[in-house]
Amino acid sequence: MSGSNPASCQPLEGLLVLDLTRLLPGPLCTMMLGDYGAEVIKVEDTVAGDPTRFVGPVIDGSGAFFRQLNRNKKSLAVDLKNKKGCELLVRLVKKADILVEGFRPGVMDRLGLGYSELSSVNPRLIYASISGYGQKGPYRSRAGHDINYTALAGLLDLSAAADGAPVMPAVQIADIAGGSLTAINGIMFALYRCEKSGRGSHVDIAMTRGLLPWLTYASSGLTGQNPELPRRDSGYITGAYACYNLYKTADGAYMSLGALEPQFWQRFCEAVGRPQWTSLQFDPASRRSLIEEVQALFEERSRAEWEKFFAEVDACCEPVLSLQEVPDHPVCSEGGYWLNSGEIKGGPELMTGFPLLFDGAAGERRLNPPKLGEHTIEILRSAGYEEGNIEEMIRVGVVATEQEKQ
């Protein structure tokens, strides 16, 4: 795996981001902004900081999950329940371009740090709020997690067979797709408008509603009086037909066949020596038996043998990789999509990058994930605090530094 980055890629250089988020959705959003050049200040509490600091194997004093989400950030440990702590944040807001927060709706307002207050300090501020159900409505204060958001958006139900139970995803779909990526889109839209009008925005990101674009194909089945939803084993892309399915190989691994268009299915059938299958692609009477026949075919060879076989066949057939295999696969190993931070105890530390190339370059790792309060003093100085004020703020617990936590 090379993980090489052909050139520096910092289109967001010059932007200052205040990150008041924790856990996954917000930190991933702000880290991506940092990867592409923004200066990101991670605002944490003075006691323990982001809870992900303690998730996963500890590497250089931080949990592995925290490290995956917080490179290219500086850590400011401050007590926002203290009036002086809020005054510090307001001072930073005056110079900031973007603020991202992930508290329950109403929390920032109670602290005196809501959009109306901060936009009066900085009218150009882009203020992004990430929550489960949005800033308004009957669910605004309701607690939730990824499994709840995907359930309410209809994704979990669609993952079930007609007579079966839903399948629990192995990754956080709502947190990332509905939260992190939707937030980035909203922030970029707001920045563009600010560039034209000089006016900031309050961007409301509801993770549940952020999943609605994922339903674009599925919701087309709601048209008419007899809904036809793409449940597992019942639709074109959910395993109902042999041409678009998963098949177990002789060694217990799997291949993915996506020969949905007739030309790909024909090439597949011809390549495996079964031209008689071509006309049966969408034949309802042959649907089950054809899947069984294709399955029997795949069980004749190992995954590696099928992978070699289809290397030169344009039929949309690829191996199902394990997570350990992905970083070394040619599709993902080049261009900086995986950031290799170098050797740590036990091997290399790999971090997922963001799959955008600008003139051939992806984002890059400029700063290691910060210790709690590692940059507190630096940030206070840049905000104009004098040394005596800094020492007093540390003494009374308004802010904390890395040294205090060691």
C-alpha cells in the first residue's frame, strides 16, 4: 500500500473552524475540513474531553477511534459552563468562519452561545448544528443513536426479507451519511452564499432526514396504489435475480456479481460457458433455479481463481473483500485515500482519508490527533490573552492544558 499523495491539497486553507462536537458525526466532518487545509480548533471540556479518547487500543495516549477522527486539529480544553469560558469562545468566534456543534437542540442557547447570539458577534459565521432529529419539531430533544435514525428513515426495514428481520448494519450509516457528509455539504453551500452576500447561515443537519436521499431508488416504488419496495430477495438490486447477487466460492469466500444491464449479463454468461442463461436474466419462472445454478458454478473455484478469471471480463464481478484487505487493494491504496501515519507499536497506523482529489491530490495529515488541552495556551495567546490572565484561567479551572492531564 503506497498511500502516496502527489501534491499538497489545501483548498480550505485560511478558514478557521471551531469544533464543539464529540463522538463520530461532527468530528469526522471537521476532520475532513482540516484534511483540506482548514485550521480546526477542537473545543473540549476540561475534565475528560471527547469520550472517544478512551475507545479502542490506546496509541500515544489516545484511543484508536479518537485518532481516526481528530487529526489536523488543535485541542482547547475549556469549561463552557463558566462565564469566562463562554467569553473565550465568543472571542474566538469573532475570527472564525465556521462553528460546528452537536449538542441537543437548546443547549447552546442556554449557554448563551446560540446562533442568534454568535451571529451578532460575527455576521459571516457559518453555524452548523448536527442532531438526530433537527432543531425544530416534536423529536428535537429526543435522544437517539445511529440504529434509531436508520430505523425511523426506513433503511432498516428495507434491509429485511419480506418475511424476515431487519439486518443491523456493521457501520454507522446515519452518523456518517446523514450527519458528517450532509454537514459538509451544508457548510459548503453556506460558504458559497457567504462569499456572494457576506451573510452567514445557521445550517440545521438532522441525521435522520439526512438519510432521505439514500431512499431515492427505493421510494420510487411508492408510486401508484400497489407499492413495490426493494426488500431483500425481492428487487433488482436486493438479491431477487441471479445477475445481481452474492455467491459463495469453493473456499468459503464470496464474489459480488452486478451484471444488471443485459450486455454485462450476456458477457458473464458467455465467459462462464453458459450462453443458455442469457435469455433467463429476468424470467420470473426461472428466478430461483437460476440463482441456484449460478451458485453451484461459483462453488467450483476459489475466490482468488474467480478474481483472476474475471480480471479481463467486463461483467461487473468483483471479490467481497475483508476490511483488512481493503487498504492494499488498487482502488483504495493509491492517491492518499488511506493515510499511513507511520509505524506504531504492533505495525502501521492506518487512517481513512476523504475520497476527493483536487488536481490529483487528496487531503493530507498535517497535525497528529491532539492531547486534551494540548493547544490551550497557544490558542489563548492567539486570542489576545496576556500571560497573567492565562495563568489565572488555568488556576481557577476555566481552561486546562495537556501538562495538567499528565
